[in-house]
Amino acid sequence: MLQKLDHGEKDLLFAIDTPEPDDDIISAADRYITSLTGALADTDEMLAALTDMADQE
């Protein structure tokens, strides 16, 4: 990620979220935005399920 920025990549989201195809090791920071977006969607789904359960009581 930092190498992309050092080499002039201007799209920060691309640099943060896109590992190189030839990367042998994927780090925790690779696909960071995608991971956070997925976590947010999971949280929204859980909140909706809990709200439904509370409404049924």
C-alpha cells in the first residue's frame, strides 16, 4: 500500500483496498475498505434482526 502511494498513486481508496496480484502474503491492511464495508453490512443485518426480535415481544 505504501509503495503505491510512494509511486504516485493518487486514489487512496484504491491504494488501501487493492493488494497487488503477485503479492505472496496478504496482510491485515489489504482489502481494508472492503472488510470494513462487510463488517458494517453485518452489523446492520444484526441490528435489524435484533429490532425484529424486540418488536415480537
